[in-house]
Amino acid sequence: MANTLLLSLIFLLIITLLHPSHSSTDAFIYGGCSQIKYTPGSPYKSNLDSLLTSLVNSATYSSYNKYSISSSTQQDVINGLYQCRGDLAMPDCATCVARAVTQLAPLCPQACGGAVQLEGCFVKYDNTSFIGQEDKTVVMKKCAPSVGYDPEVMGRRDAVLARLGTSTGGLYRVGGSADVEGVAQCVGDLSSGKCEDCVTEAIGRLKSDCGGAVFGDMFLAKCYARYSTSGAHAYAKSHHAGEHDEAEKTFAIIVGLLAGVALIIIFLTFMRKAFGRHGK
């Protein structure tokens, strides 16, 4: 039974590696942890496990949810939420949240608060009250190098970002014009007014910090705004060509190792059964 389970796990891992479609939603963007630590085996640890389990389960049927777990002592109270990108199907949302939760433990060991933003979802927990509160702290920004200011492209970019800044778009907002695409989203605990205020702040910082860059990402604590132009694709292709080759080499090595382990397990299982039939 143990061998069968191990073989199944190896098979699932190989299938996952052979189908890396999750990269579009599970790519790591940023993470952060509080400096306060909890004691292993404490009530807070138990509450944290319950909270994260609730987040993962909820993501199978809802793209956003929040939970609070009370306790007899204030130090053991914990709050948490998750938010999936607005265009994700529920299976992809559930997968993304589950992956984000698995990254929290190694990223924030024994931390009383932690947050992970993947390409397709956001997960956060803390023992302080943050749900429903606006937070425009810059947690991550990324701007491509400016390769010359194109007034026409930047004019379309500014128009797209301006439309993203209106409250009529809801929590998840997308827009485009010719070769320019933009997207913005707020965490679901914000009111429409707070969401618009947060997105407006993100867009303002994006334009001032990234200037004429071919793409830009601005993540605040409770919202983000992003844009890309046709020049972003050329930049990404040239910038990541070497990384892609290295990734392919690493992938081939991993698949080879896993296949070797699987063959060894199958051989040992066969030999054990063969000797067993001969009474040896």
C-alpha cells in the first residue's frame, strides 16, 4: 500500500511538471511576514491551522472570503482572507489558494502574520484587525526599463489606467486600447469608495514611478494596478530566454530523477513478490 501511494504521488508530480499551466496563476509575486512569533503547539497555532483550512475549503466555491477565529485570550485571535483574480474559474481559484497556503509555512515560520500574493490569488492572516481597513502601503512594484518614450503608446496607457480608476468597474477591472492592456483589483473586504481610493493611489504611483516603461506593476497592501504594452512581450522574450533554457534543463533533470526512483520502486516491489512466492 505504501509503495502504491508513493508511486501515485510520483506520478502526480510528473504530471504536474509536464503540464506547467499553473504558472500563469501560481507564479510568486511577493510575500511578507510579521516579526511577532507564536509558540509551536500553542492555541494560536491551532487557530491558524483551522483558519487556513477554512480558506482553502472556501476557495472551492467562492472567489473571496474572510474568516475570524475568536479565543478566550486576545493574543490567540486570528483573522484571515483570500482573494482570487476576478477572471479565474473556481477550480483555478481553489488551486491557487491552496498553493499560496502551502507557501506560507516556509515563508513565514511561526509568524503571527503572513501574506502571499501569487499571480492569481492573495492570501493573508494576522492576529491584528485588518479586515475592512484601507491600506495603501506599497508592498511591491516592478517597472520595465524605459526604452524611449512613445507619446502615442503612453497616451493610450494613461487612458486605459484612467478608466481602471473609475468605481463603475467594481473590485476587478480590466481595460485595453490597441496594444495596451491594463488590470486592477481590490481585496474584497474594501468598500467601493475605499477600493476606488486605493486603485487611484496605485495608478498614480504606477505612472510616476514607471514613467515610459513598457510595463509596470504596482501592488499596494489592499489593491493593485498593472499595465503592459506590445513592447513588454519583446522585453520579456529577450530577458527570459536564458532563464527559460535553464528551466528546461532543470525540468529534464527532475523528470529523469523521478522516473529513476519510480523504476527502482517497481523493481524492488517485483523482487519482493518474486522471492515471496518462492518462500525466500
